[in-house]
Amino acid sequence: MTQPTTYLRQYNFTNYQTLNPTSPPPGTALDAEFSAVKVTLDGVLANLKLIQRDDGQIANLSVGYDQFKTEVVSGGINPASPWLTATAYTVGTCVSINNIIYRCVVAHTSGTFATDLANGKWSVIIDLSSVGSFLSGTATGNGVTTAYNLGVQIQDVNRVIWVENGAVKTPTVDYTVSGTTLTRTVAPGGGVAISWRLLGSVSLTVPSDGSVTTSKLADSSVTTAKLADLNVTTAKIADFNVTGVKIAINSVDSTKVAANSLTFSNFQTVATQTLVGRNSGGTGSMESVTATQVLDWIGATQGQLLFRDASNWAALGVGTLGQVLRTTPGAANPTWVGSMTLLTANTAASVATLDLALTSGYKRYRLILDNFIPATNAVSPNMRFSTDGGSTYKTTNYAWAGQYNTTAASSGTYDSSTGGTTAVVLTAAAVSNAAGTTSSYNIDIYAGTGSTVPTYFYDSFSILSGGASNAAFKAGGNLGFNGPLTHVRFLFSAGNIASISYALYGVN
Amino acid sequence: MPLVKHVVEEVQIPIRDAEGTVIRIETEMQARDVEMTPEEEKEFLATLPPQAESPIDKPATKDDLMTQLARIQKQIEALP
């Protein structure tokens, strides 16, 4: 139906009345005017009938898609964006908040939404709060990303409203969905504001307790935030699945290691012939410790000996020169004993006597005499003692006895009853002064103390007459006077001592 | 010519510091040849031990052996 014919005036009756003030208006002209008006009026009525029912309402089937303005075609409202505070809104702008879509009716800058709503800044367009929540979200384009994970299974692409910079995109044409992913045909440009809303009852119905099965959850979709703290039990971890990188550094303490379960190979390697312990001072980590270091914990002085006392290992201090180690049967510690100290060693020649002081402080003395040769041939070597500091030497009360043996296999005894008691006679034969004669003696003297009677023991070896006759003599005896002895004298029964080498030791 | 005796005696040696103060005493043996005084020499010669009769140098006589035998027999009899 075309638009009604436009009415155009065909005759100027004002001009005719001016020229013919006394004549009536021309009838033909009036008829023509009324006919033209009728044509237009009939057309208007015919067209009006097409859009208006007789009861005054818009005619049925008279309004179609093309009759709506653009904002009506796009849902009847302007695209809604999430409401934001401190934002300048113009009339007609739509926002969504709490699942309700509002239309701005008074331009304003937003403050608190409830206050703005109470002041008449917004009018409700659609209230969907009673039918459940719509999943929604925002993103920002970067010109590259086309796939967006909405975090929920999407059953129908038409249930997703996808808006970029306020422009609503067309399902299927502009985007598709698969699983939880929405894929844009063209990647939104950099900085493009994206907002999306999923229509439907995704969360409208809360699943009943214990009804969500494993198959309803997408693979690799349960994040840590979905697990309550301290709720993953041992049974939820597959055997042999916790790897080393999942264990925090320095977090496994001894209570997590089963007793008797670590093997030697679990520990740090150590150098050969070392122990695991700690040699450094203070408390600290274990170290490789050598056997020497371990033993040094007990004693680290050169010459010390280690032994076990009643309760611990201990170190026996360094002994003095000549000491020997003495052990005692039973539970007793070893000790150093028998310290032998060289008091003097020298030679003498062409003297009548050799007088040696017996330094006090020793239990006994050892004398070693060599080359004790007389100036006069075939005289007896003798020994005497002093108890008055060497002022006088005893000439009586010497008792001694011994045995001798010669190269001629001649043996016998010899004692003071036949050898005399004015001195100790050191050999059973006179000593030659011939060249090559050997005259050697080992003498132990127990000097005695107080009223203790000193004793002595000696042995001698002589080669007489240059080896023509050998003799060995071993003897000992007691003195008929009390100690302590202070000096010892050596002499021959006649003549000088041609030569003598001597060494005197103090023994404890 | 006087007789000489070879004497080894213990002597005390004072050890001093830089100021001359004795800080310790060390003891050592010193040997020296000393001439005997006439009195000492006289006494020494008077007390020389007699030359012992050596059983090695002289073969035992019958009397010697009998003496020894008698002594040994006496010792045996003394035994319980």
C-alpha cells in the first residue's frame, strides 16, 4: 500500500473574492477542491485501517522486525556492562549489577549504586535475580588470543553473550564454543574490553550433596583453591608418586624417616679410611674424621699412649728418658716406671781411686764400668762405699758371694769368707795390666734409706792376659752398715787405676 | 808424687736472669782429678784391701777342696 495522495490546493478563493466581491464562490472550483480532499482523506483512512484495529489498538500482524529502532532490535536495550563506580553515565546507558539490568534515566556520575538507585538515576529493565545467577566475566583483548576459557562447560553457543567494546558479537559467526573454551573467529584487538555472560541455569540448581561425579569435572580443572587446607589424605596420593621436587627444601625431619630404613648409600660419601663424626669445635654437621683425629680427642701429644681406664679411654703422658711401661694384672692402668737417668759418664786415668757421688732421689743406681785396668799387673779390683758424703769410705763389713766360670770350663764359688771383707772384690781373678785386657762390670746398688741395709749386685767379665783366660763373675751381697750410701769408690788392691770408663745411672 | 783421686761430685749451678737474679738452680755432675792430701794418702794406703786370693789363678789344693766340702757339708746339715 502506497502512501495516500498528497492534497494540493487547486484554486485561490481569496483572489476570486477580491476581484468579485459581489459574486458567490464558483461552485465548480469548490467541488474540485472537495474531491481532491476526499481522495487524500480516503487514502489516509485506508492506510490507517491497515495499522489500527476498530478498538483503537494497533492492528494484528502489523508490527514487524523492521518497525523497531536499533536499540530495540538488539534486545530492547543498549548492551549492558557491569556497573562501575565513579563513572559518567548518560541517559539510556544500561548496566548490570546483582543480576539486574538497569537503564540510566538521569545522567550522572556514579557513586554508591544503592544511593544512585534511590535518587532515581536508574530504572529496572530486566530483573533476573530471582531466576538465578548468570556466569559472567571480563577480559581484555591483546590482538593474539582467540581461545578464552570460561571455566564452565558450555552446552550451546547461543547461550553466550559476547560483547567487545560495547558491540554484541553474533554466536557461531563471531565465536564458537567447545567444552569450557570459547574461540573467537578473530582475535580481539589489543585493549579491547571484553565482557561475557552465560545465559542459562549453570548455577541455578545446586547439585545435591555427593552427586557430582568425576566425569562431570573437566580433566586438569580442579585447582588448589578448590581444595580445603589440610584435607588431602594419604589415600589420595598414588603410591610412589610424590617426587623430590614436591618436597620443600629442609622440610623432611627425622620423624618422617622410618627407623632403621636409611642405608649407607643415602648419606654423603666420605673419604676412604675416615669415620663420620665431628672434629670441628662446637655443635654442627657431621664431618669426615680420620682415625688420627679421633684418637687425638683422647691425647694429641707426641709420645702419649692410649689405654682404657675404669670407664673411658685415656692418654698416658709422655714418659721420661729410659722409662718402661708397666702393666699390672687385673683392673689397673699402665704406668711409666724404671726411669733411668744418666747422671755422669766419663773416663779417668792414672788415678788412685774413682769416687762417684750417688745423687740422692733414686731408688737404685746402675754403674757400667769398662776398661777398668790397673797400673800394677795382677791386682784385685775393689769397690767401697761411703755414708758420710765421701769423707771416708767403709773398710769393714763387706759381705759378698758369687759364682765364676772360665774358658777352661772351670766353675766355682767365691765369697767374702775367702776374698776378704775390707772391700767388695769384683772378680774372682786378679786383673792383668797387659794390653788387650778387658775388664768390664755391671753393678746395681740399692743405696738404702735410714736403717735399711744397702745391698748390691754386680757381674763382671774379664779377659785376662790379653784373652788367654776369660772369666765371668756374678755376685751380690749385703753391707754390714746402714744406708743411705752417698758415694762409691773403685780402686785396685795395689797401685793406680791405669784407665777406666764409667757411666752412672739413677733408676727409679 | 802424690796420689790422685778421680772425683765425680754433684754441683749446684745457679741460673740467673738478665738482672742477675737467680731464677733456678740446676744440678749436674762434674768430674775432676784431685790430689790427695798427705793425710788422705796415708789413710788410703793404710786401708788398701789385701790382694784377694784368686781361685781362678790358683788351682784348688786338696785342703781347699776339703775346706769347701766341709763348708758345704755344714750347710747341708743346717738344712731342716
